[in-house]
Amino acid sequence: MKKLLNVELNRLTVVEFRKARKYPVVVVLDNVRSLNNIGSIFRTCDAFLIEAIYLCGITATPPHREIHKTALGATDSVPWQYFENTVEAVQTLKNKQYRIIAVEQTENSTPLNELNIMKNLKYALVFGHEIKGVEQPVVDICDESIEIPQMGTKHSINIAVSAGIVLWEFFRSYQKKRS
């Protein structure tokens, strides 16, 4: 087996990415403080053809050197918007008929592996602050919440890793439904 060179991967250019059909998913970052996490999430959204990212509250915005370090140019391909208030961002998406899902441990959260992702719906996935999670007023206006099943001693997973897991599940589900 031979490792492929970057030129052999046949990746989209930024222009091609912008024109490509995206999956109907918007990622909402609710007061995410780590610039490295923000950049990593941009890169993951690029990898899975995610429609857009909404950056809210204290979440930093491009251009920023620390975001760029982990995004590796994905801030140029993935559309983003800034909202001072996450509730406003979520309400904007609700008005556009998105199903709003908090990625948070709540009383009635659905385990990610049991979520039925419907091809005919548009989704907004809300990821929260690294320590505090998704703010309660945001959780209150979400349609549902999902959580990643965990078996160890820790109560959470790094937000960039969580975003990767959740977005992979959505991507995988959409891929199944296309075939």
C-alpha cells in the first residue's frame, strides 16, 4: 500500500467547494473560547461539506492566526456568520425551518447512535462552551438534544472531537441515504 500525495487526493478547490452541493447542516458555536477548537471545527465542516458555521458570543471570528493554524484554510471555504447572541442565531435558523439540536447532556437527550437523521430536514447543531456547555436559554429553544454515549470516568469530550463525531454521523447517514 502506498500513501497518497496531496495532489492524488482529488480535493475540491475553494471555488469548487463554494459551488458544491452542501449537506443541510449548520454548526452553531455557542461561546466557544478555544481558537484551536474553532479552527478544527472549520476544518471538519470543510471535510464533510457542511453548509455554514454560526459563531456566537465570545466565539472568535476569522481572520485570526490561532484559528488559521488549525483550520488550514477552511475559513476561506466554509461560509460563516457572527451573532452576538446565540439565541438570535438559533431563532434565525428556526425561521428558516431548521431543526435545532443541542449537543448536550440533558434530561431527555437522545444518544447519537439512536438519532434518526431525516434526509428531508435541515439541521442546526449547537455546540457549547468547553466547560459550561450549551447555555440553558439556548437549550430551552432547541427542538431536541443529543449526546455522544460515553463509558469512561469523564463527563465530556473536547468540543472539536465532539463536532467531528457528530458531523461524521450526519455525513455517514446522508451517504447511506444517497445510495
